[in-house]
Amino acid sequence: MQKGQDNESPGKLETGRITDFVGEDKSEVSPDKYRGRLRLFLIVAVLAVIIDQLIKLWIDANRPQIELLPGFLDLRYTENSGAIFGLFHSHTQVFIGLGIAGVIVILVFLHYFPPANTLGVVSFALILGGAVGNLIDRIRLGYVIDFVSLHLRDLFRWPAFNVADTALTVGILVLIYYFYKSRVFGKAYERNDELQD
């Protein structure tokens, strides 16, 4: 967003401009382009939820204990009633509330600050899809079904995870890269300096 100054109100932001959260002017975005981004967002988010839930239904029905790569990768049914890494067990209602609040925050943020490009759209779609996938488990079952177990023989074992966790993690990493490519932190710093002058 550029700073519009006049003699009467220096430092006030220019009105009538629509910006995304990296400060790019969105006033010229065509309705077709906006609908295309919205369609992409919905497709990626819904696919993440559907794939996550279908795999979890299969895992729940079959309860596998399979070594995919002996000593490194297993497919093992696990119930996680806690948060990430299995922390804070038996607080299901709290996690449901936090999950719903997180989904609402993401949707509100996207409404007021839409991403500037496909990378930003995909990152938020993956984060939302992952959050919804695990939220469905907590509401339906009271716990999250995890099944991917990474380990280095008996020396190290990463906590079990699922497709929703993977979508969340990839979404966050893509979002960080998007912020980096967009220079969002540098722009925020420059904007802060301008406002203080």
C-alpha cells in the first residue's frame, strides 16, 4: 500500500485501494482472476480434506502395523488425543475449540487480505485443509488418527502423523517461502519507517 499525502492530512493512507497482506495493490484484479484464485483455494483445501479422511477411514478399518521401509518407515494405526507430538492428552474439547477458532481466523484473514498469487493461495488452502481434516477427527472420534511413523531404527522415532499434519506443515513452509519471496517483512519495516517520518 502506498502512502498518499496531501497538505491537510499527511501520513494518512490513501483510500479506495484494495491491498493484500503483502501490500500489493489489488484494485486492478479482475473478477475472473479473483474467481480463479477462489476456485483453486477451494479445490486444494477440499482435496486435502477428502484425501486425509479417506485414508484415515481405511486406516481405521484395517488397523495396519506394516513396515514399509524396515528400520525407517512404518504404517501403524495410532490414536492421538493430544496436540502435536501427542502433547496435552485428554483435552479434546479445548482442541476442538482451538481448531474451530483457527479455521475462522484463516477464513477472515483470507477475506480481508487475499494472497497475491498462486503460491499464497495454495499455502492457505493446505493449512485450512489440514486444520479441517484433524478437526473432523476430533469432533467425530474424540482423537486424531495418525499412521505414518518415521524412525531411524531404534535410535530415533518421530511422532506419528497423518495427511492433515503433512498438509499443515507443507502449507506453513510454502507460506514462509511466499512471505520471503514477497519481502513482506521488509515491506512492513519500510512502511513502519515511512509512517514514523
